[in-house]
Amino acid sequence: MTGEDILNTFKFSCLLVIPFLVYSWFVCISLMKKSEVDNQILRKKKDKNSKKNVDINQVIHEVMDEMWDKNR
């Protein structure tokens, strides 16, 4: 096996591995954000459960507004 073969094998390996790592990173980030939103929704629901009338759409909008403000 020559040096050129080794280099070509390395390039091919990088072409396979790097896109997978980038995809995995994006999936991980999206799952973390979804989990964070779910946790905030649960916290809001627990706080508002004492009032008996919990409008889930209002809770989701508030949480999404908070996330939007945080990401600016």
C-alpha cells in the first residue's frame, strides 16, 4: 500500500464520517431544544394548574416567545 493509497483511504473516510458527525450534532441540538421547551411547558402548566384554566396554546406561545428572546 503506497502513501497515495493511504491518503485516498483517509479522504474517503473523512467524506463518510464528517457528514454523519454534522448530522448527529444537529439532531442532538434539536432534541435538546425540544426537551428544554417541553420542560418549560411542564413548569408553566404546574404553575398555572392552581388557576384551573390552563390554555395550552397560551403556554406554548409564552415558552416559544421566551426561547425566541433568549436566542436573539
